[in-house]
Amino acid sequence: MKNFTILFFFAFLFGCVTKSKMIVIDYKYIDDIKQQRINLSFKNDANFTVCLTPEDWPNKGHKINQASDEVFLIVGDRKFPIQDFNTGYCPKGCEIHVKPGEEVFATIPYEEFSLPKSLYEERKILDFHPNGHACTHRNK
């Protein structure tokens, strides 16, 4: 019985482990001072579809899910976290599917970081390390 319990535990544990390998997203960003936002782009150079979760890419509303501990705008020696946002449940899924060769764009307004207007003209660094994973393309 003890061996069965141990076997069941490990089967359960390994059944919960994701089978999809995380992929570091090599994105580009531009500080668009005129529009008061950060412009992001990611081109999928892989030969498979890459999915970006709400925690790893801004949605159409310029929000990243629960990212205040992960995404920052750095100005000088000050670090401004992005405001937390709860994506909630998406009936059709919230992931963004990026087919091979496709490029996606997003923006994050300075306001999402509660950046003081006095710093809008200053040099900014985006501290953001998104991941994706291989997935099957779906029709939108």
C-alpha cells in the first residue's frame, strides 16, 4: 500500500507539470515620449506558434496581469512598478497566438507606471522579462 501511495503521488506530481517549454521572448521597445508610452514589438522567428499569456504581454487595454512585482519603468535611480490588473476569466482564452513570421505590437502608457509627469522627458529603461510557450495556432 505504501508503494502505491508513493507511486500515486509522483504520478499526480508529474501530471501537473507543464509539457510546454517556456521560451524567453526577445522583444523590442521604444520610449515614445511624444505619445507618453512605451511601444513594444515581438516578432516570432521560430518555426512554431508562440503563445503569450496575460502575464507576459500587454492586452488591448495596455494591461499586464498581476505584474507589479515583475514589470518596471526605471528612470535614473527610481523604479516604478506597473499597476496591478486582474485579467480575470476569458471564455475563449486570453493568450495571444503569434504564428511563425508574425509580429505583434503593444503599448504601455506611462500612467500605468504612475510615472510623474516631471519625468516624462527623462531616459527610461523598461524592466520586463516576458516568456512564451509553444502552442497550436487557433482561429480568432
